[in-house]
Amino acid sequence: MKLLLTGATGFVGRALCLRLLRDGHELHAVVRDVAAARAVLGEDVRLVAWRDGDGLAAMVAACDGVIHLAGEPIVGKRWHAARKEALRHSRLDTAKTLALYAARREAPLHVVIGASAIGYYGDRGDETLSETSAAGPSDDFAAKLCADWEQASLDIPARRHVITRVGLVLGADGGLLATMTPTFKLGLGAVLAGGEAWQAWIHLNDLVEIFARAVADSGFAGVYNATAPNPVTNREFSEALAARYGKRARLGAPRWVLRGALGEAAGLVLASTKAMPVALTAQGFRFAFTDVRAALADLINANASAV
């Protein structure tokens, strides 16, 4: 299948490209900087710049499906007005551009796969969440962003739509572990706000497999929580990560400290989201990693020692 990807140079996108190429798909990626993307993706992915309207239109016309992963990282910076606008633009306006060109096709795309996140549900405490659970409140920026992101992907004309609400992605070369490992390796890892918040996570390999299945299997349609079937509390995750380096998670980061450092963005870090992959389980999907300790062991050298 000829596939057009956005966000191909990102943490998830790079891994997904390798898998889709291995599966024999022809990949096209729309990128901001062609030269920089070529250095990351190699020669096997055909590239077009967002600013090249004619080239992008031709690429959308020629492709069978779209995978929309593009989006500025939402964690790690304060959400001032300009930042919020960048987060929305990178997700919604890019999808609107794809929808514009897709509407010109003689026939709809075979499939559009849109990324979203479990931030869709907002802070839900101990509530167990499935794909049919309500969205978070409209005044929750992350929840509203996810809802709008999903709708933008759904607005791209296609015969089949798949929306993946992705949990905290665990991978060796980026994502959550890249930001947490340095402090935990030094024994300075902290439990956040008492550690009671639920964290729905997923191993990068399982996430890539979900996307690959969604491309190849016409039975995949609708919304899927892309999360492992065993979410853990922040305390459980922090202790498991610290243990990989022979450390203990002795420190704590109070809620007020996180609010002071991140402002409104701290709500995303503190949110409790016990999302379960109900739809994937019903689809017969089998996770390679269902236990967070096994996932961390796979990603972090078992012989990693304290510094």
C-alpha cells in the first residue's frame, strides 16, 4: 500500500517507518525540512515539504492511506498562549491541509489513521476508562485538543477511519524514558504528588504493531485505546524504573511544586487516566508487553548499574 505519513521523523514515526517498510509498503512523508528528514529516514521514504502545495497534492492523490502522527510535543513546557496555538496548529491545521487535498481525489482514501492520546479523557481518578467513556471537560486544554485532533483526522475523506488514543509510550530511544532516565539513574527519581495517579502506558513495539495492523486489517475501524492492559500508578511505575538502576524512588514531587514549574501543563502530568484497551482486546490483538516491569527490562539493559 502507498502510505502518506506526517510526523515520520518523530519518536514513534521513525519506528513505524521501519516496520512499514519491512512490511513492503511504499512510504511517503510530508515534512518541514526535507534535508533534515532525509538524514533521519534514509532513502527509502519519499519526501515532500509542507510548503510544496503542488507536490503534497500530488502525493495525497497517489496514496492509498494516510497516517497522521504530526504534533508538537505537549509535555515539558508551560502552556502560554503561543505554545497552545503551536500545539493546536501542528495537529489540526496539518490535518485540515490533508483533508483539503484528499477532497479533490476521485475516490476517498482507503484508510486514515489518526493519532490522539489518553489525555482525551482528562483526570478521571480511579475510574476505569474504555473507548466509549466520555471525553474530559471542554475547559481541560489537553482533553479538548485531543477531541479536536480526532475530529480533524475524521474529516479527512476515507472509506475507513482509525483513531488511536495513545498512552505513555515506553521506548529505548526517546519519549518518556528519555526524559526520566537521567534522574532515575542517579537515584533522584521522584514519585509525583503521592503517586496515586494511574498511568496507562504502552511499549513502543506494541504501538507500532497496532498501527501496522490498522493499515493491513480492514477490520480495524473506529477508536482504540493504544495502552497496555495493565495500567499502573505513578508510584508503581517510578519504583519499577528506579529498580532497573538498582535505586529506590525515595523522593517526592508535591503537586504545588509541579504546578509552580509547569503551570497549567502540570495538569497533564498529574492526571489520573486508567484507560484500558477494550476495543483492541475485542479485536483479538495480543500485546507482547503487558507488565510494566517486563517492558522496562526489555528497554533498559538488565546490567545497567548505578552511577
